[in-house]
Amino acid sequence: MSPYLKNRLLWKIYFVWFFRRILPLILLQIAILIVGLKIFASKVFVAQVIKNVPAGQSSNNDIWTFAQYLFNAFLHTRPIVQITILLVLGLGSLVLRDIGRALLIYIETMRRRRETNHSA
């Protein structure tokens, strides 16, 4: 098989795989993430939470005390807010994972394409 045909076939397989397997998953995860963020936004006024940061912590660059404040604020919220935050974080990490996988496969496909073109 000629390198040109092999390259074209590889690209077609990649695009079919991406549009059938990866894109629907990413779109579903993004839709669920948006719903989770809307629930979160209706239950929590984020600007007020940040405004309530004690004065010493907001002016200080100590990220650890700010993280402790956010963790304590999380612990003292209603369970629905805690569940929503955990779902948003979990789905966000899944979206990033899937995008990363798609990018790695794309990079690998480009590398193989260059190798095929150089060996011809």
C-alpha cells in the first residue's frame, strides 16, 4: 500500500473514531457540567463567598490558608451544594481527560503521518 493511501486511510479512521466515540462523550459531559454549574450558581453566590474571606487571608499570598477557608466553607454548605461541587469537579476532570486523550491521539497521528511522508 502506498504511503499516501495509508496516510489517508489513517486520517479517515481517526476522524470516524473521534466523531463516533469521543465527541459524543465530551458533549454529554459538557452538558452535564453546565447543568451542574447552573445548579451551583442558583444555590451559591460565589462573589459573596470570596467577599467573606477574612481580611488577613485575602491580602496575604498564603494559598494554604485560602484553601483552608474554601474547604471550611465547603464543609458548612448544604449537602446539595456539596454534591453539586463534587459532581462538577468530577465531570470537569473527565472532560479534561477525554480532551487530553483526543489530543494525544491526534499528536500520535500527526507523528505517524510525518514518519510516513519522510519514509516515502
